[in-house]
Amino acid sequence: MNSSVDIVINLVRDTLHEIPENDLEKICKEFSDNKIDSSALKCVNNFDTLTKILPGVPFGHTLKLFGAIREFNTSKDEFCESDDTLPVTSDDSFSFISTSTPNSIPTVISEDCSDSLSIGNESELAGPSFENATHPIPNSFPIKSCQFGYHAKMLINTGSLTDKGKREITSEMIRVMKNYESHPGRLLRRAAVSALVTLGKASLGLSDEEAKIFWLHKITQKLNTQLKQIRKSQKEKKPSKRVSNNLSGLANTSVAKCRKVSNTFESHMEENSLMEQHQMNLKQEFMKPIILRNKQKISELMAQTFYFRQKYIADNKPTPQTMTKEWPAISTFNELLREMNRIQQINPTLDKLQTNGEILFDKVIAYVQKVQTGSKLKRILKQISIEDNITNQDWKLVIGLWLLTNLLPNKTKKHFGLERYLLDLYPTNTTYEDVKNELPDRHQPVLILFGTLVKIQKICLMSEKNIVMQVDSIVQGVVALLSYYYAINYEYCPHVCKALQFVQYFWLEIKKPPIVDSVKELAMKLEF
């Protein structure tokens, strides 16, 4: 038998070694009878051709064998050294990079700060090197090798950014890149995104440089996530010292229990005195002019005195005036009004903001109804019944702000809770006590609307379960909410901060401070 045919027979045996011996012999006989050698495998370039060669073989075995043949053809012919390929060397460079290291991978980026990742500085992308034992890197990235799915093709054809399309593109690009480097380096990643932005409308309406940076962000983030998962799976979990002592019988818990009982009273007294010290420091901080106050310190002190403040409210049932006096950070009414006036002076009139808000949130509502929404958004849409007889001009703003917090991606910790929206709607006959009991314990302010979408009776800004101020319209309420965010700026959930950034940048048109990437992505999805 020809040695070239033997290679093919061995390939078939290695691929289908799990099936019964009789079936395997029949398949090998088909290849030997047809005299299919390694050069003839080039003709087996699609699945239908292989099914004609093996008519009686189950599709599962045929598909597995087809994958092995395609991989064999690729490794044998497509990536052999020729005019358009070069071996991996340290001098490799692409047209848009002057100098780079091919076998580098970026350091792991924290998921909490992925929005603020900067790709412009190449030193930030440098990292540990890994050995790559795969195919030579071509001079130009073979973008045609990428087998994009439906959502990816829709994104490329229409230029409309979707989460599924973005996910399919990054996954497929990484799969193809790993044919050349097991850990795709900076050189290969930049070559890939440079080829990607030339396809259809994959640039998403951005300039070439901005589009490259955008896709480089996404591919780098996914590679970092994969690397973190690999490291986490390889890391051995060691039992804690307490568990080891308990298992070995060395732990003596009686002494620890006695110490715990004897120190309970002392620790309680120390905790109370510490809380009182924090409260005193907080008052001293608010005695300073607003320009000299340390907002970070105020935030930390408010967080540290939260449970002490909760106990104080339960034991003494204080009035809002007393609470304001004891904790000035709860309500700085005069400063809030000054901040409101400052923001309204540098922005369009309230009527102009009303018009801009209706245009913006029209797109938000249409986007949510069009796409396959998540469970949180579906739950909100079920609670909202959009009727034809709605005469209230603010209803679009109410629904849009209600949906906005859940449209932005978040990594919020459990103790924050995802029920923290920018506003909440309560029936007209709801009492103040009912609202306080319903609101989660939080420092951040929230707009409370009494009434229905047809007619809103009253709009209040609340914080620490106390009414800070009452406003006449949703626009004034949002300005007050953002003013409170600027004036106090403490204990805000990450996803609420993103929602406020969206309102600040695209509705109130305040361009500073800069916004994070996920907020820009949402605006691109809304085509705003």
C-alpha cells in the first residue's frame, strides 16, 4: 500500500478510534479502495464531498473526520513557507506598527476598571512572554478565515452595534488568532483589528484609528478574561489555617470562646466611641468651605457611620431636622440650590431640555422594545402599561430613566442591590412612611414620583429616607439629582454613576468630566 495512503488511514484511525472496530475497518476500506492519499485530501474541501465518499457512515463520525481532514490540509499546505508567509521573528512588523514584540500578552486588566482602559500607551500592553508553537504569522491577517455568525454579519453589514454581534466578532477573531499564536500578542491583535475595520461597516461610523482602538479594547478584554480563568483553574486551593488546625486536632476553641465573651462588652464600647469620633470628624469637615472639603473623606465617614446612624434612628425616632443637624452630609440644601443654579446657567433652558429628553428617551424605549431584552427590562416593561390617553408630557422621561439603569452593564456588588434606580413611581395614596419602608437603605438620592403615568401629583428628591426637596417637573428633578451628585458625591453604585454620566453627557450636555466606554457604547447602540 502506498505510504501516502497509509498516512490517511492512520489519520482516520486516530480520529475515529472510539467507534467499534468493524465500523472503523469499513471506513478505512472506503479510503483504501478509492486510493485517497494525502494529496487527494485537498479535494475534500467541503462536508458534502466527504458524505459522498462515506455514504453509510453516521453524520457525527463524518463531521468529526471532516474537521480532522481540514486541520490536516491547513497544517500541510496553507501555512507552508512561501512568498506571503514568514517565520516568527523578533523583527516582524505590520504596516501600522513601527516596533513591537510578537510574543507578548497584556497584563490582566481588572473588570471593575475595564471602561477606562487606555490602548494608546504601548507600555501598558507589555506583559510576560509565552512560547508559541503554532503556524507562522502571515504578512496580512487572513480575515477571510473568520466564520462570523448571524449577529456578527448583521453588525458588519449595518454598522449597528449589538452585544451579540460584538461577542461573536471578538470570539471568532480570537479563535483565528490562536491558529498562529496560542497567546495572541500585540502584533497579531493589531493586525487583526486593522483587517476587521476594513470589512463593511465594522468601523461603526468611527474614524479608522478610533475603530481600531475600540475593537482592540474588546479583544484585549476577552483575552484577559480567558487568561484569568485559566490561572484561576490552575491555582491550587489551600485550606485556611483554621481548617487545617481543626482537621489535625490542634485547635483549642475553649480559650477563643472565653476571650470572645470577655471582650464583647469592651469591643462594643470601643465601637461606639469610634462611631462618635467619626461623626465628630464629619461635622468638622462640613465646617470648612465647600471648596476645601474632602469628598472622599466624607464618603468614607458616611459609610463607616451607616449602621450607627441606622441604630440611632431606630432608638430615638429623630425628625429630619435633627438628622440634618447630626449628619450634615444628608442634606446640604443651600449648596444644592447653588449647584442647581450653576448647572442651569451653563445649559439650555428647561423647555429645551424637555425637548431633548423626549427625543433621547424615545430612542431608549424603541431600542428596548426592539431588541431581545433581559429579565430585568422585561419585568419593568410588564409593570408599565403605555396607554393612548396619557397626557402627561413627562411620561417618556419617566420610562426612559427607569430603563436606563438596567441598560448599562454593571459589576455591582451584592450589598448594593440592583433595585437602585434613578427614580421610583408610587400610587397617589401612598404615605411617607410606606415609601420609607419600601426604599432600600442607601445614601444616594432618588426621585420619588407620586401618582401615575397619566398624571403625576408630586415629585420629591429623597436621600437617607428623608425628603430633601420638592420639584415641579422631571427635568428639574433630574437637574437636582445631578446637582446632589456633584455637591455630595458619596456612596453611589457603579451602575447608577454610569446612568448619571449618560444623563449628564447626552441630555444635559455637560461634557466634563469624561464618560466611560460602556456609556459611549450604549449611545452608539441607540444611534444617538
